Amino acid sequence: MAKDIEIKSKLGTGQLFNFTPDSYLERTSRPIYAIVFLLPFIIFYELGTIFINTDVLNQSQVRVVAFIWLQNFLEYVGFSSKMVWVTAPLAVIIILIGLQLASRKKWRFWKADMLPMAIECTFLAIPLIVLTLFMNSTDIRPNDIAEFESQTVQMQTETLPACSVAAPDTLAAGTEVSGNSKKESLLANIVTGIGAGIYEELVFRLILICLLMILFQDFLKFNHRNSVIFSIIISAALFSAHHHWIFSSGVYQSLPFDWTAFSFRTIAGIYFAILFAVRGFGITAGTHAFYDILATLINVLFFKA
């Protein structure tokens, strides 16, 4: 029994707390719930990146860096460039199905739990919104509230340069943005945020923390407590660093470094890691996505970005 618990903790299929069987908290921590809950977000992100073409985004489609990493890996193992557009989102579902099998939890889910999960994710995103607003009042510019998940790459025909999505009011002087373009830019930021919520949590929480736990526990022989602490801190630091130093499809770019922004993203990474350990992948990815949506809307409504 102890060995089963240890294996589940490494795979991220178990939580730090043993919730009452078949309770809301236990049900919604299951990987099958993550699949059902996140599937509409995955579809929305895929359709959004296919159909969004705006002047603000230089007539290019936006992809999250973590998504590009997943595509690059799939190409490396033998999938064609056309197939990776389909297999990348399917990989998320396949990984979660594998975790569901490994967890030996029930496959049944209740549709009535979907709305409470969305509400829970919204409330769990509020502490990060408050932290962002607090930092805005000190060192971070108001427009930075929408920059937390702006780490994207532009999908172009010949090159794949990394860039940061700019809000309309950060364009060069003299550039006019139509009302329609602003709406499309808002939608693009929402789509990007949703993609970041899913794929960054997949890479930096579900995959990276699992690998770090194996490294610290199995190879370095750290005790479980220290392995968890080191895994959370390192994954959070790398999560923050990837917003400043971008490497994607053989292209490297360094963006301006700011200790306040780096610290905020590291704190956010720790928050998501703890949330992942307690509530599972579905709620964590949902919280990340809802934070991005709320941050984008607040930036538009209150900071006129």
C-alpha cells in the first residue's frame, strides 16, 4: 500500500490529502475529470489559433511556447509536421488517460460538477489577481497584468521567431488600431491565455514535477518531503525563467529581465504547484486559464489596454 502511494505521488495522480471517496473534492481531482473539464478549452484554443488573424498580431497565428515544445518533441519522435497539429492536443488527453489508468480511480463523472469546477477555478485565480494588482501599485506597469502569459511564438511560413504579444496601446507611436482589431486582439490574448493554462501546466507541473520527483527520490535518494520542496521550487523557477529566455524550434531570444516580474511568476509557479498537488491537473490548469482570462479582461476594462 505504501509503495502504491509513493508511485502515485510521483506520477501526480494522487493528492496530498485523502479526500472522502466520491466527494466533490475527490471526484474532481481525478484525471478523467481533467479530460472532460479541459476538452472545451483545448478545442477553443485550437480553433482560435487557426482562425485568428489580426493586424495587431501581424497577420500571424499565435502559439504558446510550451505548445511549440510539445510539437517539436512529437516531430523529433517521428510525427510529420502536419500530424503534430492533431497529435499535440491529443497528447494531453492520452497522458491524462494514462494517469487515470495508473490511479485506478473510478471513470465515472458527473456533468453537474463542471460548473462548480469553473467557479472554483475562478475563486482560486483571485489571489494571483490580487498579487498582480499589488505589484502593479509598486513596480509593475498597469499593462503588465496582461503580460503574465504573453510568452508566445508567431507561426510564420519561413521562420519561427519568439515574441511577446503586445497590447494595442503598446504599439509604436502613430500606429492606429481599429475597434475591430482591438476586439480581435482581446480574443487572441484570451486564446493564448487558455493555451498557456493547459500546456504550461502540462510541461511545468505534470511532466517536470514528475521527472524532478524521480530524480530527487530515486537517483539522489532525498526523502519525500525534501523532494517535494525542491521539485516545487525548481519547477516554479524554470516556469518563470521561460518567460524571459525563450528557446523554440531552434530559435533563441532573450527578453528584458525584471526581478519583480520574475519573482511574481515564481510565486505563481509555486502556487500552481501546490494547487496541483492538492487538487490535481484539471483544477490547476483551469485556474491558470481563468487567471489569464480575468487578467486580460481587467486590463481592458480598468487600464484601457
